[in-house]
Amino acid sequence: MDVHGIGMTSQRTRDRLLQRLREEGIHDERVLEAIRNVPRHMFVDEALSSRAYEDTALPIGHGQTISQPYIVALMTQALIAGKRLKKVLEVGTGSGYQTAVLASLVDEVYSVERLEPLMKQARRRLREIGCRNIQIKLSDGSWGWKDHAPYDGIIVTAAPAEVPPALLEQLAPGGRLVIPVGGPSMQQLLLVQHTDKGLTQERLEHVNFVPLVRDSI
Ligand code: SAH
């Protein structure tokens, strides 16, 4: 039965995507399995669903984009580092695709989005595909989500000029933060780790995210 409304052609393009991610250096089998299982075509408009398994970002309305699968895989791999994390905070729910990938790999996902239509749509889609270990709220994620802190992992999918201090404060000892930092058109993807000796920072690669918008309070 074709449960996700995805035919043989799409199955082939999905396999091709997996192959490509491997070639690009994604080696964590659990991450690859999560990408294989999450129906990305359910997180874009129907008009774009035929392109859902291309390794490219696509528009989701409101000037935002669903991230490129390679970037989702890379960030997820860096975040979980081969472990089963308990609690993860995501800033920038967007389509909800990255949220769904995380939900299949960690115990609990808390996700924050500042645009209400996107938040509601993501909530609906995640419910439709049966993700239950997720909570989403509408707010400025620069402030994190204090109620559920500290987090074993924090992933940010919009780019601030600098790492928001609240996110560092909400990172558990041993926790990992993956975040793009920089100007509007080019950023550096950073891995920040909360170790015994304090915070360490590693540069992963250059990326291109929409800006993290700060709402005035
Ligand atoms: N991971 C998402 C990426 C969406 S693009 C996906 O693959 O679909 C980034 C998202 O971050 C957008 O939806 C944007 O509205 C949201 N965003 C930008 N600034 C934000 C902020 N300060 N707080 C919460 N969400 C924010």
C-alpha cells in the first residue's frame, strides 16, 4: 500500500537522495534512516512535492524555506553525535521537517517558531504523520524555551549575528548546540559544546540560512 501517496518514481528519487547524502559525508546510519523514513513531500506545498527528494531548499511561504536535506542531515548528525538524546530544543520550526527528523531520533523535541501560520501548519502536519513526542510554541526563539531547560541538544535553523546567550544558558552540561552564525547571505555553522572545562566552539562549514528575527518584547 502506498501510505504516503508516494509512487515508485519518488521511491527511486528518495534512494538517490540517500546515496547522495552518503557521498557527501553523512555517515550516521540512524540519521540516514530518519531521512529515509520522514516523508519530506508532506512538508512542502503540493505543487512542489515532486521536488521534495531533491537535495535542495524549497520555499514554504512567508519568505522562509525548508532546509536542504544535506544540511538537515549534517546538523542532526553533529547534534546527536551517535547518542540517544533525551531533550532537544529546535529554534525555527518552519515546515516542521527537521522537527520530524529529530522526533524519530530523540525522546522529546521542543520547537519554537515566530510565524503563526507556519507554526500551525507544522503542528498539523506533524500530527498527521503521527509524531507525538513534540511540543511547538509561538515565540522568539532567541530566548529559548526556559520551561523545559536544560536541553541535551539545541539546534537553530535561522541565523543570528551572534549566539544568543539564553541558548547557552539553557544547554545542559555535556550538551551540544548547532547554530549558523553570521550575516544575511553567508554564515558559519558552529558546534558549541558545554564541556567540563567550559564552552568549546568548532566551525563546521559555510551555510546560507534565513536570518533569526528578533521580536521586540
Ligand atoms: N528547519 C526549518 C527551517 C525553516 S527556515 C525547515 O526545514 O523547514 C527558518 C525558520 O525560522 C522560519 O520559519 C522563521 O520564521 C523562523 N524564525 C526566524 N527567526 C525566529 C525566531 N527569532 N524565533 C523563532 N523562529 C524564528
